[in-house]
Amino acid sequence: MAVAQPRPAALGGKPGRAAEGSAMEAVDSEERLLLTQRLKAAVHYTVGCLCQDVAEDKDMQFSKQAIAAISEITFRQCDNFAKDLEMFARHAKRSTVNTEDVKLLARRSNSLLKYITQKSDELASNNMEQKEKKKKKSGAAKGARTGEHPEAAVTESEDSNMA
């Protein structure tokens, strides 16, 4: 006894979930391709601008082929960096790339590592300052709602410790 097999959509059968999935993958693939092309164009434009600046400073010229080669190398290197950062985070069993991953990536360039470390430290101290300001504002707002002043609360607690 033969079992009836569903006919593929290409042969007049109804599209199944597999066909829907592959159609979605095709759309995702097309979107990814368009985004990649746009990103490559942006990198090429930026490299062209940088080459133009260097050419003016050094009184020299860059050929279109040289700019295209630099753009392609830059794009591939950035792609490699992104993959490495993802792997570093995954190795640490995290789903988010953090500053330690970026420092690990930059470890071979002492000047870049020093710069990244300095900027990371600056950001961390700025974040701490912002958190402290928020705490002070929320503490003052709580005191205003309860009718107390933060200074009065400190004085009262100090007095109770002395008694």
C-alpha cells in the first residue's frame, strides 16, 4: 500500500512550513545583502574621504584601485573584529560584548589598548557620577514627599547614636 506524499509547491502542491521558512530566509538574505552593500558603500566613502585628506596633507594621489583595495581590506578586517568580539563574549558565556572583549581584541596594539582603556575608565567614572546624581535627586525627592530634609535625617540618626 502506497502512502500519498504531499506534492512540493513547485509541482502544484500547497506551500508548507518548509517553503514558508525558505521564503523568509530568502527575504532575510536579500535584506542582509542590501545592508551589507550599503555598509560597504559607507566604508568606501569614508576611506575615500580619509585618503583625500592624507593626499592633501602629503601632497600625493591615491588611485581608485588603491582606495577600493583599502576599503575592501577595512571591511573584511571589521567583519573579522565583529566575529572575534562575538566569540570572546560567547567564550565567557555571555550574549553581550563588553569593554573587556574590546580590550582583548586590541591587545596587540599597545597604543590602541592604552587609548581604549583610558576611554573605558572615563566612561566608567562618568557613569558613576551620573548614578550618584540620580541617587541624590531621588533622595531629595523622597525627603520632600515625606516632609523631611535629608540633612535633618542625618542629624537625627547621629543624635540617636550618641545617646
